[in-house]
Amino acid sequence: MNAPTSIHEMKIMNPLPDMGSGPIPVEPYISPEYFEKEKEKIFKRAWINIGRVSAHIPKPGDYMVQELDFLNAPVLMVHGRDGVIRTFYNVCTHRGNSVASGSGNARSAFVCGFHGWAFGLDGSLKTVPSEEQFPGLERSQYGLKPITTEVWKGFIFINAQEKPATSLVDFLGGWGQQMEEMPFDNYAHTGRYTTRLKCNWKAYIDAFQEAYHVGIVHAESLSQLAKQPDMYVPTSMRTYGPHRSISAWMDPKYSPSPAEAIAWKYGASLVNPIESAKPSAAINPSRDGEWWFDINVCFPNFFVDVGTGWYFTYNFFPVSESETVWEVNIYQLHAGTPSQKLSQAHMGVLLRDALYEDLSTMEGVQRGLSSGALKTILPGDFEACIRHQYWAVEQWVNAA
């Protein structure tokens, strides 16, 4: 590799909070006690994305169970026949058994497999076998227990509080305003990956909000970019309270492989020429010249990464202080021709290969952090998102 000729400066688009500049303690990444605080102070108070209507429950009657260990309960999201999106604790009000599993389409009710209590898609209790054995039963008091739910731009968010301290729109704040113009409905759901790894949710997120690793981890899948020292530094960064957004750099002299050239010709792929990008409030919001894509992180655990002709989402669902379920969903502009579908397939394969490379480090990082060898870690200036995440978590964990 040639010696670096220039490293561009990351543009900070609004004032950063006082996040400090020294080492960050390892304890929050490995402590069961700290994780319990996170569950109570963050995940049971913040708005949490659990899916998207078009990808998870697109049609009336569709349902899906999400195992959310940080709430100590499975969640049942339902697309009602009336068009309303609802979520419930997946818990029968008779004796606590689950009323649904997996995903599918329910005609009219969820029936508990233990004693046959049946609940409508709106959560109401419909049928109780041998109801005469329950004198004075008020069905209206024994429906499925609802979870506060709002849908923003097609994304399903829940809040464990019956009366959240802030609305979803207010919680999203400037982050939501930045994304408001994104035409999410123009994109089709084209892929999903899920995995469960032995890695703290914050360490997991850290790996996907910095580019310092690209030169090593992605030396195979992104070989040309991996050789460029400018790749390590985001072009710009924006913070909105606990949320953040950065834009990744693209080499203006990037030369496509033959397969990439075909993908560019007929559609959009993971790596597209710079001139194909059309800046907007939601895409390349800082109008960076050498722009690749935006990494938009919604606190605490949801990503919407936006590129040319595509976006993908990450959900990091904590299981414990050292285990996380990760879900990736890919969305691409609707394809009307076989050649456009070929471009979509190319993007999916390239992203898949890059994600496999990313996964190769996760559990090793957690083992290292848990070994006791380190008391602190030291993010560099171009890893400002890691420092911002630590700051945001500390703000919520230490709040009254």
C-alpha cells in the first residue's frame, strides 16, 4: 500500500456533548449488574424498534413473535384486521402460557395451547372453555396485556411504559427529522439475516459505527477500499441527543469489478459511483463530496444505514451482558426488470460477505474484554461514535 497522501478531516455538523477524551471503562461491557441497570433505565424507558410493517407483518392478520429478553418477556406484534398495528405480551392471562409462536397469519384469534383460551387480534378475550367454572369472570379485564406502540414511517416502536414520558416523535427528535424525507415505501424488503452471538450489545454496535476496521476486516470483500487510508475517517458526523449519524467516505477513483459494473449499469449495489448519489435531508445530509452511505443510529440499539438505491437496518437485542441477538433487514428500490433484480442480488451477496467478516471479530472481542486483562479501551478521534454511545448510555443509566 502506498504511503498516505491525505486523511480528510471529519466534519462535525453540530456541537458534540462533553464526552471526554480519555479511556473508556470496560466494566459496562461485562458487568451483569450494569446490564440490569441498562434494562431498567434504558430498555424499559426508551422507544425500541422491533420491526417494520412491510417486512414483518405486512398484511392484516399477520403476526410475529419477538423474543425480547431485555423485557423478560416475548412480544407479539399483530397487524389487525382493522389495519391497526398492536403489540402485546405473548402471555395468556389464565396461567401465563404463550398464545403464539413464530410468525404467520391468524384468521381471527390466538388460542392458548394449554387450556384453549382464545384472544382476538385486538387482544380481547373471546373464548373461555368451561367458562362457568370461572364465576364472575369479566372478559374485558383478561385480554392480552398491551404494550405501548407507535408506528413511524412504517417502523414499529414499542415502549414498556404504559404512559411514556415522551412521544416517539419527540424521542427521535433531530434524528427523525433528518430521516423524515426518506421514501421508505419505495423500497422492497429483499433479505433478512439473524444470529445470536456471545457479545455485549454495545461492543457489537461499536463495530458497526466506525470504519477503522475496514482495512483489516474487509480486506477481501472490499479490497480496493480497504487499501485507502481515507476510508478510516467518516466524512461527517451529526448528533441528536442520544442518537447519531455519520457518513462514510468513498474513493472518487474507485474502479468497479466486472460484476460491480453490471450492477451499476442496471441498478444499485452496495458500492456505487459517487456521481449516482443525490443528496437530500435524508441521504448524504451534509452534502459530502466523497460520500458512500450514511450510518444512522437510533438510541439505544437500532440502525438505518442509507445508500444509493438501498437501505438496511440493524437491530441489536440484548440477551445478557455477554450475549446479543442481531437482526439485519435489507431494503432496495423496487425492481421491475430481471436486470434490476440482478443488481439487487449482487448487493445482497456483497453485503452478506462483508457481514460475515464483521462477525468474525465479535465473540473474540467479548472474550478479551471479559478476560480481566483490560480495565479500559481507547477509541480514536475517528471513532467518535463509540465515545458518543458510551456517553449516551451513561446519561440514561445514571438518570433519576
